[in-house]
Amino acid sequence: MRIDSKLCVLALAAAGWMACGGPETFSIELATVDNCNNLVDLVPPGHRVKLTVSGPGMAPIVVEADGASGGLEIPDIPAGKDRVVAVEVREPNGDLYARGESAAFEVKEDGTEAVRVVLYRTNYFSRVVGPDGKCSAMRQARAGHAAAPLSDHRVLIAGGYTGLRDDGQTPDGILDSVEIFDARAGTFQLGPRLPEPRAFARAVGLGDGRVLVVGGVREEGGSLLPQKNAFLYDGKTWKTISASVARRGHTATLVPTTGHVVVVGGVDENDEIVSTVEIFDPETETFSELELGESGASLARAFHGAVEFRGSTVAVVGGIDGEGRVTGLVSQLQWDNLQKTYVLSRSFQLATPVMHPATMVLGSAAGPRLIVAGGARSYSAEPGKPGAGSPSDETPLVQHMDAMSGTGQGSSELHAGTAVMEACGVALDSSRGLVLGGWRRNVGPLGIGDLVRLAAGTVSISQAGESAGRMMALKHLTCTPLGQNGVLVTGGFDENHNVSNVALLYFVKAETGRAN
């Protein structure tokens, strides 16, 4: 039996959405007024509404209407499970104005319950809207946590810290709690706890529903000590996996061609800089040390950046070296299919050495461009302890160059010339990425929200988000890619010296001629 379904859209409904239906129809509630973010009229007259219903065993159903028409009617939808409604609102020039997706639902032979779709403005940092139409936040305020995608709309959030000690600098209250965010439902559900409390770990989604959490610190005897074990989430439970080296200030990067996770650098329990590179194999669920010989000494790094490109290469960017000096070295680890291992393929120098940079790669596989945003240019290490020290001299520079060779180096500045370190760097598509959050010494958390655009080899920087929907000032936040060119921003230490439970969604505007 097929179900006849209708959607009524009322752009300024008092409750923010409108439902309609009859004896053989089910309703779709479209949240067109966002009371949580004080946004109104998300389906303005003159804009175009496009609604797509898709699911297993059915051809997608696509209907469109003008925003001024007040509604549209959907053809019969076949009964079945895992149907999803996606809604786009486009401006008269074709640019994407707002978008949203429903949670998966079942169309039954005798109808179904109301389906809800929340619309989010593009180019706007929106608080997550929950099922009740109110702002939704994490269950636990946290900073210094780890986050990784489980799917294109679900994110796992793990660990972190809840405050600072009396010195105002040392993290306190290390967490083992886990949350799972669902962008379609706007909910945060508690997940299974980590086997141990952990902050400043690195989380990597393996692309199959599993997440690997590597390194980080926990409290032992009043001190925060780096840890060598890792945790693997299989969708239900955690498994503890032994690694060779304890690390904080490290990177963990997924290599799509092999499925491996490449773990580089960091600071160990003796405040020494780690040179050992470890490779996690998702098939055997084990770590192995990468044999690089004397050349591997160049990968003794901490507080560096790392980014994958071309599906097989990891660029390790800047940081501090084994002596605690800020470096501009970019080293490339590339998978060699003949040798069945990773090799150091090439290296080059940044024009300005930095630690704690935001990194991303934009451009095509044939012409990838490395983007290195912000960072600190100086570092004062404690005597005999290169991993214990303080960064300073932040920069607003956005350095860019050919990711393969390091040639064609150029630079811009972040919007308003704001110097920052430890910002997030997230590529949205081949030509656009975001630089978010971060901090500066003697200032604290910063509300950096910059859109980086690559066009014809030229990099330009602009503010991401309108003045009323700008990025919040957050330090030690996480920024996790979502499907449909979106990013989830969670937690962090805010400008009022509080650890936050904030959750923000940002979707970039799909422009005319560009796929969303």
C-alpha cells in the first residue's frame, strides 16, 4: 500500500512549524521559525523550497515550491523503513539559504507519526535545536575533549576536563564520559564510558562506525601524565589497545587508501619529544612502530599539525622539534604500495615556523594546496624538559603552498588580523574551509570564525557567520565535519573562564553552480 502524504509550509507559524494531514496522510513538521537562535522567516517569499524524500528500495521523490506559495504536496511515498526528508531553501539567485534533515522514520501502511525537520541558516553559527524546539547542549560541559564522526550526521564526543586548578592553568576534573550527537534529531545521548578518564586525546573515525581514541592525559598522583594505551569504540563498547609510547600534543590521522591511522609525535611522561611513529591497523586492531631509520628523527615533533591528502599522504606540519624549538618543517609520510609501508617522501620549510597551527588541504588531487593558519612563533621550554614550556608570539598569518612540493608559497591574514593559536582547521569541500576558535596568551579564548576560500590558486579570507551568529570565543574546543558541508562545534573554555557545554552547527552556503 502506498501512503499519500502532504506537507504544509507556513513560514511564520506561531509555533515555528505547521503540520497538516488527513485520514490517509501523515504530516511533516517543518521548523521554519527558529526560536532557539531568534531566527524568523527561514522560508521567505521569493525563496525556493526543495524537499527530497529518500530511502532503501525507493527512488528519491523531489518536490519544489515557491516560499510564497505556503505549501507543497508530495506524491505517494512507498511504505518502508529508514525514509529521510531533506529540505533546502534557496535564495532567488540559487544560493543555499537554509537546510535541514529529518531523523530516519518508517512509513507504515496505516500511516506514520509526524516527521520533524529543523532548518538551519547557512553561513551562521546556530545553537543546536532539540526535539522540543529549544536549544540543545551537551550533557556534560567539557574542554580538551576528543570528537570524531560516526556517520555523516552522528558524532562521538569523549573525555575532556571540567575546570582549572587554583593556578588558573592546569586542567582539572578529567572525564571518562561519552556522548553521541545526532544532527538530525538534535540530541545528545550518553554513550558507554571510556575505560579510563582522558583529556587531550585524539579521536579518529574509521569510516565503518568505529572510533579510535589515542593518547592524552589522565591524573595520576596529582599530576597529569600522558598515556600510551588507546581505546577502540565498535558502536557498542570500548576495547583497550596497547600502544608503544605515551603521548600528549600528538596527531592521529586516517589514511583513506589503507584505512590506517598514523600517529605522530607528542610529549611523553618525561616531557621528552616523541619521535616514534605508530600505525594502527583497523583489521588486526593493533599498533606497530614504523621503521624509518635515521630519517625518522625529523618526526620528533609536538604541538604540530597533520593533514591527509591524495588518500595516501600525511603532511606533518610545524610544531616544536626534539630540542623544543619552533620549526617550520613540513614532512610527508606516504604509503608505498610496493613496499607495503609508509616512507618519508619529501619535506620543505614554511616561510614562518609555527606551533599549534590549524591545518587543512584544499584544491584537487592534482593540485592540492596546504593551508596553515595561525599558530605560535615562540616557545620557552623548561631546562632539560623540551615538552614542558609556554608558547607565545601568536600570528594571524594564513600560509599556503603546493602541498606536494612546498612551492608557490603565499600568505594572507585571518579576518581582522587576529593572531591566534590552537584554532580548529576544517576543510568543507575542495575550495572552502573553516578556521574556528583558539586562544592568545594574555587574552584568552577568541571567537575566530573565518572562511578560507581557494579559487584559481588564490586564497582569500572572510568572516564566517553574520554578526548575530558569529563563532563563540572558545579554547580547547572540537570541530567535527558533518555531511552536507557542515561542522559541529562542541565545548571549550569560554571567555568567562568557564568550561562550556555549547554545541554549534555551521553549514556553508552552497552557491549557484556549486553542489551542496
